[in-house]
Amino acid sequence: MINILLIAVHVVASLMLVLFILLHSGRGTGLSDVFGGGGGGLGATGAIEKNLDRITIAAAIIYGITTILLGLRLSS
């Protein structure tokens, strides 16, 4: 039962990680361009990008922890 829960959390974390990495800015573009900001000088876009960084880091930590736990559970 715990393996199924770990696998479900692992899959959700991996999908979130892919989504949030794709939302990150590339060279010269950012999340503000996705929502039509495009250089309006809004201060909120910096906060959005900072929160996106935090969410991406949290998803990566969850993904890493579930990877280790699944490796330990399935190897024994």
C-alpha cells in the first residue's frame, strides 16, 4: 500500500517538475510574456518568478525524496 502511495506522489511530483521547469524563463523572456506582460514594468512579475522558483525547488525536493524512498523500498 505504501509503495502505491509513493509511486503516486512520485508521478505527481515529476509532472509538476516538468511543468514548472517549462514555465521558467529562457533567454530574455519570462513568465510575464506568457501572461501578456511583455515589458510593462510590473513589479508583480518578479514576485511570480520568485514563487515559481520556490515551487520548482519544492517539487524537485519531493521528487528526490520519493526517488530515494522508492529505491530503498523496492530494493528490499
